[in-house]
Amino acid sequence: MASSTPMKLTLVALLCVVVTLPLAQAITCGQVVSNVSPCLDYVKNGGAVPAACCSGVGNLNALAKTTPDRQTTCNCLKQLADSMKGINPDLAAGVPGKCGINVPFKISPSTDCATVK
């Protein structure tokens, strides 16, 4: 019976480690807005794409690794565009290319986010 006690303690310790591991969290619209906010002046007025914009788009692209995260990102971008006046859709669609970032879906009001993989 005494030999099973260390085994039980090991199992309890292992369970504690597993329970305290951070759970994968889905991307939020707050994260999307935070990352693309440096791009807003550019997508309204044109000019040079700010480095902070490219950094945010790159970060967002890295965060959106799963299909649900990419679909959420797509929907959040569409909601943001709908809520803001004066956004030029052509400028918005061109941001990833100008930043040298390959985004797996077209940034456009006509994009069906449910089909984004």
C-alpha cells in the first residue's frame, strides 16, 4: 500500500500541471481592432502604410492560425469597416500586400467569411 502513495502523488501533480496549462484562446474582435487600428488613417486617406500598421497586420496574421480564428478575424474586419465612415475598400484590401504579408483571404466587404479556411 505504501508504494501506491508515491504513484498517487505523481498522478495528482501531473493533473495539477495539466489543469494549470493555459488553454488556447480564440481570437477576439478586440484583438483585431487593436492590431489594425494603426492602419485606419491609411485606409481612409492613403499615403504611406505606417510601420505600426504592418506590424499589427503581421501580428494578427500570426494570431489567426486556425480556421475559426481566421473566420472571426474576417468577420471582425467587416464589422469594423461597416462601423467606420470613409474607409477605402481598395486601400484596405491592399494593406497585406504592401506590408509583404500573405493573408489567406481577401480583405473585402464582399468576402464570405464562412468560406475562409
